[in-house]
Amino acid sequence: MYKPTQAPGDDPGDPVISLEASNWLTRRTSVGLFLLVFVTVVALAAAWCWPDRTSLHFWLVAQALPVFYALLAWWWAHQPAEFPYES
């Protein structure tokens, strides 16, 4: 199977791009995706397990979860720029 490891730039002075590094998620993105899925599943499972506790559903799913999503989006958006270029 063909798997290129580097791609030259268009111009002779362009840096070489490492394609192996760009194929993987960054650690910060992986942590963010894990937190997103984990917290969503936990909140929905709690609301599912206790359907008669409407206040729990309101505060957990309707209030806390959107705030968590906003904080997670803010945290991920402020990550430092990562360039897969090698010099």
C-alpha cells in the first residue's frame, strides 16, 4: 500500500510537509473529542436513568451541557497554531 511520508512544496524554497504528522489528531483535539462524547453520554444517561427528576434533567441537560459545550469550544479555539512543516 502506498503511503507517502513527505510532499515537496511547489517552489524550490518551500519547506517539506510531513504528511504523517498531519494525518493524526493533535492531543488537544483528542482530549476535547473524548470530553465531548463522555460528558454528553453521562448527562443523557443520568437523565434517562432518573426520568422523574425533571429538575435534574433541566439543570444537567438543558443548562450545564450547553455551557460545557461553549467552554469546550472556547478552549479548543484558543489552541496554539500547530504547523506540520519541517525546516
